[in-house]
Amino acid sequence: MEPDKRPQEPTPEESPLLENKETFRPASRSTRIKAWIGVAAMILLTIGYFYVFYSGQIINW
């Protein structure tokens, strides 16, 4: 039986995530609120464009 030829996973000391873990800071509350407002705006715009397109109202413009 052949041994596995998969690459070995790096040890925790060699992990690149270890360096960034110390500098990681979660986003502030206002930044998260602005991001969710942006997501909601994009969803509403997309729904609006699809509604106008599929309802045929674009022909009347």
C-alpha cells in the first residue's frame, strides 16, 4: 500500500493566520450598519429593475 502523497498541513507555528490574528479588529458598529444599508439598497435596486423589466413598463417609457 502506498503512503498518502498529499501535502502536509503547516504547523501552527508556520501558519500565516497566526501573524494576522494579533492585528485583527472587528469592524465598528457604524461600519457594519453602513454595510447592511448598502446591501439592502442593492437588493431593492435589483428588485426594482427586475420588476420594471419583467412587467413590461419599460416599453412605455
